[in-house]
Amino acid sequence: MHVFITALLTATHAGTWGAVHGMLSHGFIAAGLFILVGALYDRFGVRLIRYYSGVVITLPMFSVFWALFLFANAGMPFLSGFPAELITIIETVDCLPMFGLSLIPGLLGAVVYAFLMLTRVLFGAAPVWSRETGAAVDLVRHEHWALSYLFFWVIYLGMNPRVVSKTLWPTININSIHDPYTCYS
């Protein structure tokens, strides 16, 4: 979210569009990740990451959605986070170079952490909790439908970001405080 707040500081059309698209995207991705974390907690009653490993063996459909939403959170191409992060980083580096360049290490650190957690939770050693809790139930119907709905929007907004720009462009033009194509100085 810090990327999108910084993009608002540019006060340009592209920065505002990228920030709003990113916040909308964040809403869908974060909702999916919270549903998945809640599903894990409901099944095992443990909140510590160190107790989760080898989840792909017992919860295959959960693992697919977990990987897809983490890829979307990392801003992978064709998912909704990518156009927003790309536009906001380009616009921020163009208008506020020091702020823009300072965003890159934070983004890279978040991506590295997400992929390390993904590999540990999904593909780690044999699960510690399976001996105590027995067999786990994969995603139930209502969880599957909710995650499918959210991921549809993640893909749709990533493949067709013009939907957001067509909706926002009149509002961005009206609220423009200066020349919308140059950086605020």
C-alpha cells in the first residue's frame, strides 16, 4: 500500500489512476488471503507459520489458491496488482525520484518473503500438525466459490485495466489541481 500512497503524492493522472487501481486490487487480493488464512486456522487451530509445512499434500485446492493469491500479491503479470504497481512505480520515479527508488527494496523484500513463505508452507517437510489433528478437509464449497469469485476479479482487472480507467477518468479530470500530465512541483 505504501507504493499507492506515494503515487498519490505525484498528483498526476497516471499516479492517481495507479493508486486507485492498486487499492481496488489490494481489496480483492487481501480478501482472498484472509479467507485462506482463516480456513487454515479453522482446520488446525494454530496461528504460527512454523507448524505449517507440506500443506500441498493434505490441502491441494487450498494450495492452488494460496499460490495464486500470493502471486497476485507479488504483482505478477496478468494479475491485477501488476498494472497498478507498474504505473505507480514509473510515475513515482519520474516525478519523485528519491521516493520512487526507495520503494523498490521494500517491494523486492516483500516478494522474497512471500515466496519463501509459500515454499515453506506448501512444499516443506512432512507436516508437524498432521499427527495431532488427523486428516484435514480441503476447501469446502462456499470457500471455493468465494475464492473463485475474488480470483476472477484479480485476473479480470489484470487483463483489462481499462475498466478502472474508464470509470475513474472523468473523476480524475474534474479533480485535477494543475496540469495533469506534469509532476507537481
